[in-house]
Amino acid sequence: MQAAIKARVEKKEGSKSSISHRTFQINVANQLVPSELIGDKSNQQALISGWARLVTRLAVVSDEIATQQQQTIPETSYDELVSSPSPELIRRIRQCGSVVIHGTVPQNQVAMSFLILPKALKWLEETKEYIKLNPRVKGFPEDDKQVYEVYWSKPQQEARSHPQMIKTQAALLGIFTAPPQCQVSLTTPLVYADRLRIRTPGDATFALGPHMDGGSIERWEDLSYRKVYEKILQGRWEEFDAWDIENRTNAIQDLYPGPGSTGVFRSWQGWTSLSETGPNEGTLLVYPFIKEHTAYLLMRPLFKPKHERSEFKDDKDFLAPDNWELDFESTNFPGSPPYRNQELNDETHPHLELLRTMVRMPKVYPGDSVWWHSDVIHAVESKHQGKIPASVFYIPAVALTARNAEYIRDQRATFHSGRPAPDFPGGTGESDFVSRGTGDDLLTVEGREGMGLVPFQLTDGLSEGELQVRKAANAILGF
């Protein structure tokens, strides 16, 4: 776990020193106590009833996950997702919060020197070449790099802007919903520059325990963020819709700039595979029921056990609803320190039974992609037991909002200078690297729009909210 913490600190350390894309509020997290969220007698009764239903449901879910494993994670093809997704596929994605998309990048053959390679493998070889040309590249762990502080290589630019990547992101964003007047465009993916991973066989240093990105205490503290989870905090967790994006557009996820904070709402986090990788080969793990685990995360600080675990012979008796009561005295939000992401384990969040409910991603191949909703609990396998490096480009799906456009404006400046993107460690980055990517390496108009290099088009057929947010974004970007 120490290695995981170290990696996450290195991930973002120093990243906020010169970027001003965020508007910070006065923070009161040290004064916020769970009892403030419990409410009046009516809400208290609703929370008690909702907690009992949730705990009962989680016990059923845990058994289902343990039995079905990878079958709980939906898999689809690029063609099906962008052309004719069935209602059942969308239902499963919404239930799980994660999805594997095969063939996101086409497997057409591409010539490279004397070799003929699939496109994703070509990107990997070109990235390795870029790293060799620039041996001062940073990464972590420092003594055996697995994640490289590389943002602006030509292959990354191509991958982010590939026409099938853009269509994949738009299809995924379309799973979210927003009212017509909401200033968000779910048809306009932005380009968020992240890094790449080449995890070598046998590595046990790049491991992350169960966590959620998008802040920690902010989910309760920031009023707009809290509103996302309003129904949960009213005990009506069954009515919670993780896919309603309206209140997320103004939520502040980074009240405390530090490791793990991010300046954009990444509707979907994701990576695109540049190699073959699967279970036990250093892959991703997720908890595959997003509504249930989100409801539990938000309600957990409001309850405490009447009797501790050590007092029971059977763990089921400890977890039973009648052993838990509203907590009017605690000041603790488990696993939610400022400046870090939300962390979870079997001690702080026992009803999730994470030791048996974190599911490894199914087998993927070069050109496949893996995606998970920003609220999904995820982790990285503690050891890569495979035989070949597990390589990915980190590429999320980011919807157009005014706040996200501010980030793109600042990211554009770092792109032109070759410095790391705003959410990441500062310094000179790739500013003097040989063969750094340029705007010409972006393959599509949508990619250039998403990077803030050209204005967003104001086309016919846009909703009022989409039209207004494109206009606002163009003004933010100086067009």
C-alpha cells in the first residue's frame, strides 16, 4: 500500500503551482461533521430505513459478484456501441458503471520500417522510440519506471483524436443524461492529456488499492457536489441516478489542490490497451455495481456499529442492519482526507466486502479499451504476473462544460510549451524533447476542437444548453 500511496503522490505533486484554472471556495471540511447531514427526525427515519435496505442489498450483490466475476462487466464491440447498442447493453453498463469495448482502435495493418503492425502496436513502438530519444523522461517508480510522464508524443495525439476514439467517447457520453437547458454538450468530447503505462512483468510497485477519483471530502462538503447525491442523503438511494450529469457540471471536486485532485469532471475514466493483458497481468479491478457502492459510500459516515467486529463470531452479525445506528457524535468521514482521493478498505467500508468483490477486467487486446464512470471504485492489481509488458494510454471521455473549457484553455498553453498538463507534476516536462507531437498530429477536426486549437462549431440541431456552452467555451478559449 505504501508503494500505491507514493505513486499517487508523485502523480500530482506540484501540479497546481502555475495553473489558475480553478476557482476555489473557502473550505470548512474540518468543521463539517456527519451529524449535519443527518437532518431532522423525518430524514433520520428515512436514512435508517434506507440503510437497512442498502445493507441487505449489498449482501446479495456481494454473493452475485463473487459467483459471476468477469460476467458482471459488460463487453461490447466498437461497431455495436456506436451503431446499434441494445437496451440490454445500456442497462448493464448503467448498472455496472464500467465497460470493455473491443476494437476501439481498428486492427488494420500499418507499415513501420520493415514491420507490419496493428495500429495500437505501432503506437506502442513509436512511443518507446520517443522515450529512447529523450532519456531524461520522468516516471514512477523512479528506479523502475512503469508510468511515464509523457503527454505530448505523436502517438498519444493520434490516439486521442482518432475518429473511432472520438465516436467511442461520444457514445459513452451519450449514456449520461441532461435536461435541454443544462449547459453541457454530451456530443462534444474534450481532449484530456494524460500519461501512459508500460508495466513490466513481475512488477509489484505500481499498485493502487480500492479508491474513487474526483476528490474525497468534497462529495459531502461542496454543496453542488453534495446535490449530486441528494437522494442518497435522504435515504432514497434506489432513486439515485449516477448518469444524471446536470449537478456535476458545477461540482467542485478539487477544493483541496493536491495528489489525486483534478480540474475537470471526467465523465468516464479510461485506458486504451497497447498490448494483450488480462486477469493477474497487472490489470484494473472494479466494483461492478455503481448505484449500490455509491450509496454506501455517501451513507457510511452517518452510521456506526453498536458492537465492534471483534465481539461477533460470525461477520454477518456484525454487518447486519440492526447492529448499526445513526452517529451523531463522530467527526470522521472514513477514507476521505482532504488533498487525496477517496480510499476504501475492508475496515472503513466493511459492507462492500472488497476482498471478494473487486473484479479483474476481462482479457483485452491491442486496440481494445476499458472505461469506468468517475464514481466507480477501482484498483490496480498488486502484481503483474504475466509474461509481456501491460501497456496502455490513459484516455478518458470528458464532456464539454464551461469549467472543463477553462481547463482545456490552460492545457492548451502547456501543450504549446511542452510542459505537463495542468493536473500533473510541473517542471519543464517535454519542452526540449526531440520529435514532440504538434497540432498537426491530431487526426480529426473534433480532436482539434477538443484541444482548444479551433473554435467549436455552432451547428443546427443543438439543444439550447449545448449551443450556449459551445458559445461560452469559444469565449473562454479566446475565439
